Amino acid sequence: MRVLWLLPKAAPALLRHIGAYVELLALDLEQSRRDLTVNILAAVVAGVCVFFAVLMGCVVIVALTWDTPYRVPAVAWTGGAFLVAAVLALIYRSKVLKDQPPFLASVKREWQEDVVVLANILAEPEQPGAQP
């Protein structure tokens, strides 16, 4: 019964907060979409350029060492260099992912604050003489 008595008191605030959550959600989703678009575009362009640069570098190495006894070690060193570059890229990626805020962080933060406020509203003692 107490909750029914508090409902008219809390309803306007709850509706405003629901609207604010929807707005925060929309802002977070839009920011995530923009970030993802920029990251994908930059990664694709960089990936294509690096692929062709590396391919041409490998062709140069093989062409320079083809008629020498160093052609097999040259290919092996080239493969090792790719392996090192891949490991460094994965380490960098893990550091970047750690620094990014979690998905919908502002909505979660606001919800945690509002849970405390809502608990305080519901914990208020009934006023004497109030209709049940």
C-alpha cells in the first residue's frame, strides 16, 4: 500500500528520468556509431596501404637476393618481421581497448545514481494522517 501512496509522488520524476535515459542512450549510441565508422574507415585505408607497401618490400627483397645464397634467409627474416609487427599490433590494440570507456557508460553511471535516489524516495516514512 505504501508503494501505491508514493507512486503519484514519484511518477513525474520517474518519467523525466526515463526520458533522460532514452536521450543518454541515443547520445551514447550515436557517439559509438561515429567512433566505429571512423575507426573502420581508418583501419581499412591503413590496411590496404600497408598491405601493398609490404608486398612491394617483399618483392624487392626477393629480387635482390634471388641469385644469391641468401634468398632463403631473406624470406625467413621477412616472415619474422611480419610476426613481430603482428605481435606489436596486438599489444597496441589491447592497450587501446583498455583505455576506451565501456559501452553505454554514461547510462550506467546515471542509473546507479538514480537507484540511490529512488531508494531514498521509497524509504521515506509515511506521513502521519496520510490516506493509505
